[in-house]
Amino acid sequence: MRSYARNISQQVSYTTIRKDMLSNDANTLDEDTVADYIKALKKLFVIEDLAAWNPNLRSKAAIRTRDTRLLSIQV
């Protein structure tokens, strides 16, 4: 949760979250484990991803290509 919170509103991959977790908390961690944690938190509606925005403009380049990470917790 801490690593995910540090990467809020960013387009980070599971690898980036895993590296952050390894540098701060865990001794060993597999990328599949990180994906399972994120999947479980999504099922509990704790986190969600904002889909990438790609308007139909003349440019062939996408404005955003990855989902943005968000926390759903209300304080």
C-alpha cells in the first residue's frame, strides 16, 4: 500500500512498484506476487486504475499509453 501510495497519479508498471517495495520494505518479492496483491486490492475496491486517454486526433501518437494508478480510499 505504501509503494502504491507513493506512485499515485502516475503511470507506473508492476516492475516499478516492485522495485520500490524491495528498496523500502521486502527482502524478496516476485512480480507475480505484486500483480496478485494489486488484483486483490482492486477486488476490495481499495485501488483502481484510470484508463489511458487516447482521443481520436490526427496525431498517431497516444497522449497517454498506460493506466494511471489511483487510491479509492476516502479520508
